[in-house]
Amino acid sequence: MTLTKGQLVEVEISSIAFGGKGIGKYEGITCFVDNTMPGDKVTASLTKIKSNFLEAKLVEIISASKERCTPKCKYFGTCGGCQLQFMPYDKQLELKEQQVKDAFERIGKIENVNFSKIIGSENIYYYRNKMEFSFGYDANMKFALGMHLPNRRFDILDLHECHLESEFSAKIVNKTREFFAKKYLPPFKYTNGSGFLKALYVREGKRTNEVMINLVTSDNLPKDSEKIMKEYAEVLSSEDMKDGEKKITSIYWTMIIAKKGVRKTSKEFLLYGNKSLTEKMILENGNEMVFEILPQAFFQVNTFQAEVLYNQVVRMAVNKPQKTIFDLFCGTGTIGLFLAKHAEQVFGIELVEDAVKVARENALKNKVFNIDFFAGDVDNLLKDLKEPPSLIVIDPPRIGITEKTAKLINDFSPHQLIYVSCNPATLARDCAWLIEYGYKIKEVQPVDMFPHTHHIECVALLER
Ligand SMILES: C[S@@+](CC[C@H](N)C(=O)[O-])C[C@H]1O[C@@H](n2cnc3c(N)ncnc32)[C@H](O)[C@@H]1O
């Protein structure tokens, strides 16, 4: 049988893959189709043909799954941002729970794991505290500010509303577009490095209503760039940009400096307001913690669900008396700070120096004095820590840890490990390494931090 790209095929969807694509069979070959769910029968157009699988774009739903719902967002299907919006939220949670189980079974080859019920997010819209919007041109070559379209790196969806951050953040996007469109400044082009305007980041303190804007440009400075940026800051910080409780408390301009053959650097200019954004989080005992967030620092993007996640870490940690805790990949120190009152001392390690600076400031601000943070690579710095830990918390990026990190962790021989992960596949792989060192998985607790997307966060407790 010869298959060709663009060929229309009929597929019945029976399950969903990591990443959110529906899976069915065409002529016995596995076929992945975007925006579909189990129970859908669809016509799709082939986009990728491999010997053992096919990928196809949804063309028409012949008969829809009984469980489909109408997506709230008018850009659904075009934007690519909230792939699961056509699925009721309880179904999304079921799907994520199953995908975590599949990862442990298929990737980790680990059996009899104690999975706790996934904890859903109370807010399923307007839950993000940070969004990035890109400058460019839309499909009609009109100046645009919004989202990169999936699989088309250079076309921008000109976004006028979005249900992920807040109505206020959409207002900021619309005002920014209006302002720069009038200035006729060119968007940056990744193809040849020309142009100026790159991106707009909007960050919101969900518990403080503070808002930080970060406008990112190239170093191809147009005439009067400084004057224009000052004017932008004046417009955005004016009275008519106030929105109920929310208010813009800082405006940054970040310039990315690119020279041929040299690593990119950046310069930040504070155009208006405060150096950092303040966010608050509530601990399991009702106490508040305050965090100062700088423009480039990592901070969990769903504040309320991050509280749930960190409180799960605390729940697992307090099972045993803790003396010394290591918080690896600690970012701005949030997990360590949540744990500090349950231990004699906590040490955090984080690659980004600025994040470590902020972590220290966060500790002082919250009057937590039994914690310290070190900037550098986990593998390099772990060797320098002498005190044996009772617990090591690991919260790496999506790629997970390396076998070397697993070995270094084992060398300390802590009784407990708590692994916080945003990628079930690498979590399952890494747990399999740790099991080889004699650890047993006591519990895996999935937490949904990102409703309507295929992302899944988990906390795994390992002991020996
Ligand atoms: C998923 S974030 C977790 C941050 C923090 N635990 C939190 O909850 O906000 C992962 C962090 O690991 C840091 N990181 C990445 N590679 C690293 C490495 N090799 N050594 C130390 N930190 C690293 C990143 O900069 C990032 O802050």
C-alpha cells in the first residue's frame, strides 16, 4: 500500500498519546491525529508517513465522542495553546492520571506503584501567572502580537483575548500592539537577525495583584529607541491602565545582544516601578510566604496549584523527622522555604545565579534563617556538601536528572527522596535508576498545574 502526504484517511480514535494527540489505526498502522479524543471517528489528512506510524491533521469529525465539549476559546484549534479544551475537565484529569501510570509501566518498567488520585486545579481558567507573547506578522502580513502558530515558526496569531492569565493581561497585549503599530517598528526576524521587537512577557502576582511587564527586543536599535521605550512605560503605567485590584508595578525593557560567534547576552532596563514582583503563597498551616520574582527567574506558573504541590511535598516530608534537607534544582528557593521549619537546616542548589540571589532574599524576607543556597551545577556542587541529608528533594527541568546525578544522590544515602517532576516520562526513567540503588516508591501524587494542556506534574516519594 502506498501512502502519500495530504491523503485523506478515516480513523477511529481509541486513546491519547503523551503530548495530547489522539491515537487510532489506519490500515493497521498507528496514526496520531491532533485535537481528537477516544470515541471520535474522523477524516484526517496525512502529514507524516513512517514505516511504523503516521501523523495526520484533523479535517472533519465524522462522529464525535459523546464526551466532547465546546471549547471556551475562539482561537481553539488555531493557537495550539490549550490542546485539551474540547474535553471536559474531569476527563482531562482521568487522561493525565492514566498517562502517569503508563509512563511508570512502559518507560520505567515499574510495577505495583501506589498512585494517589490526581489533584485537579480549582481554577481551570485564568490560572497562569506568566505569559509570553511574540511580535511578528499574521498570515496576512499585518503587524501582530500574540502566539507563534504550531508548526509555523514565523506566523503569529494576533491574540486579542486569552483565558489563561487574566483579562488584564489581554488588555496589556492590546495596548502594547496599538502603541508599537503606531511607531512602525519592525518585529525581529529569526531568519536573518533583522528587526527590533521580539516579545512581551506579562507576569501577575495572583495573591498580590501586582503586574510586571517585560518587553524584549533585539539590539538593532531604531532611532529614538530610548525615548520610545520611556513613552511606552508612561502609557502603560497611566491611570487608564488600572484594572480593579490589578496594577502594573514594574515595566522592564530587556535587550538581547547578539554578536556573531559570541554567546548571546542581555541588558535589562527598569523603565518603571519596582525591581521585582511580589507574590505570596499560603503554607499548609495557613501561614503566608512572600516571594520576590525578577524578570528572568523561574517561578511556578500556577501560583495556587504550586501551593498545593509544595504542600504535598511537606506532607510527605513530615512523615519522618528531618535533620538536613537538600533542595536540588531549587530555583528561587520555594520548596526549601516551605520545608525549612520541619528541619534543622536546608541547602538549596540552583544553576541560575540570579535565582540564588533572590532565594537568599526570599529567606531573609520570610525570616527563615536555617537555609542557604548555592549557585552552580547540581553535579559539581553536590560533591562539596558534607552534612549527610535525611531527605533530598529533586525538582529538575523536563529532561530529568542524569545517571551521574542519581549516583551522587545515592552516595549521600538519604532515607527519603522526594522527586517533583513536570515530565512523567523522565520521572519514571529516573525512578527506575533510583530503584536499582535500593529505593522503593512509596507514593506517586499527580497534581494538575496546567488545565487544558497535556502537561502533568507529579510528586514521587521514595524511601529506603
Ligand atoms: C523545574 S525548575 C524548579 C525550580 C524550583 N524548585 C521551583 O519549584 O520553583 C528547575 C530548576 O533547575 C535549574 N537547573 C537546571 N539545570 C540545572 C543544573 N544542572 N544544576 C542546577 N540547577 C539546574 C533551572 O534553572 C530551574 O530553576
